[in-house]
Amino acid sequence: MGGSKISPVSESKMDGRVVVITGANTGIGKDTANELYQRGATVVMLCRSEERAAEAVDWIKEESKDSGGSIRFEKCNLGSVESVKKCAQKLNESLDKIDILVNNAGVYWGKDERATTEDGFELTFGVNHIGHFLLTKLVLPLLKKSAETGYTPRIINVSSAAYEAGKMNWDDLNAEKRSYSGFSTYSNSKLANVLHAKELAKRAGDTGIVAFSVHPGFVKTDLGRNNEGSCIRGFVKIAGFIGLQLNSSQGAQTTLYCCLDDSITDRSGSYFANCKEKRLKQSLTSDEDAKRLWEESEKVLDIRSQLD
């Protein structure tokens, strides 16, 4: 793979480990899947497009023919509550455990008009937070089964430094009342990813499950596809011009660090960038806000808590 290696722990093997990754057919998710498959993991890619997922699986198998691992995909549209529920049911029926869950998939809707998921959630917030929140809740039994083996299962939310421009508009989480801004809504969704990881860490308590959020860097991916001229595409282009832009392999390194490094398991709820823990912006990431987002997310999904 291209890009720099992360640390000596990057040589760790993953034989017998089960990893589930959303949005793994392209970009950071694809490189994360490839790395962990190379280490012998059983990798399950959750993707909206079955065609693109099949192509990614074939590519990864060709890259690492003798890894000793296995890789497959399940259809999962994070913009559909029904699709997430069906996917989670398949995972619960087909897997004995999940050792690592990587909530990697993300969208950015940079156009002027507001778009929604099939369930009526604002598109960016609905996919980036609500879809992952629901998926995580529904597969928690499999993560708990991993903990019962003595392993420390991990949940990694791929967030962004854009969270620092976010705000939890509690009276308008669905972005219906204010003038619509694609970048603001994206930033809010990335803040939600951070708050979700914080509250997961708190509610996991003594289960043995840990959770992290990560900033992958300014990565050249197709996140802003169909949004030419958007802020995100502009930032990435500027980063490339001044030499800060990363390829997807480099962008996957902090996710991989949180998957593989055993020295950070006592830092559950923390935020990482450039393979290092980074202090969160406290005014945006209070324990009270993390708890409230969890409760509001359960409310709009009308589901019962599995981690109290």
C-alpha cells in the first residue's frame, strides 16, 4: 500500500478478529479493509452499492491473496432505517462476534437545497450520525460477545476536524428551520460523531467495549462528489496545493492506529488525529451534550437503550 506506516503495532496480526466497516468500497474505508484483511482478519464491508462493493472485494483479494483472512460485503444503506435494521439482523445471525466496528461511511451534501433520507432525516446528518447510531446500537450484542472472550472490542467513528465548526442546534437537529448550509450541517454531523463516541464510552461502562473518534486528515476521496464548488472540495484542493493533502491510505492510518494499538484502550471516548490523542474543544463536547444527543437520537428512532 502507499502511504506511511503508523507504528510498530502496524505489524500486528488480526487472525481470528472480526471487523465490520461501513463505506468500505472506496477511499479510507477501502484501505482500512485492505490493511486489516492483510493481517488475517475476517472483514465484513457494509456498502450501499453492491456492484461497487463486489469490485472492492475482488480488488482486495487480488492485493492480498495469501492473507489468511476472509472478506465479504453486506448491503447497507445508512440513509434507510429499514436497510440498517436488515443489515444488522444479518450480522447478528451470521457472526459470532464483532471485535472492531468502524463507522467510516460519510456523505457531504454541499448543494444549496436541503435533501433528506427516505425516512425524512436531513441527508448528511441522517447518514453520518443517525444511520451509524442505529447500526451501532443493533450490533452491540456482537461487540459484547467479543468482550466475553477477553478481547477489548472497539468502535471507531470517523469524524473530522470540521467538528470544531459544528453546533448542536437542539431545536433543529434536522436542519428544517434555519437557512440551509451544507458545510454547517456536515460539521454538525461530525460533531455528532465525536459526541456519540464519548457517550458510547461512558455507557459501555464495565462491558469492556471502548470507543474512539478520529480525524483522518485532509484526504482526497469522493466525499464531495456531485458537489463541485463546495467548501469541502475547496478545502481539499487547497490542502493539495500546499502539500497537506493525503491519499486514502495515509488517511486510513489514524483509524488503523485506533484499531490496532493496545496502549490506548484506557482512553475510551478520546479523539485522535495523526495517530495521536488530541484535546477536544470542550465548549462543543460536554458530557451533557453527549448524553442529550444520545437521548435525542433514540427519541427520533424510537428505540430502547442497550447501554444504560
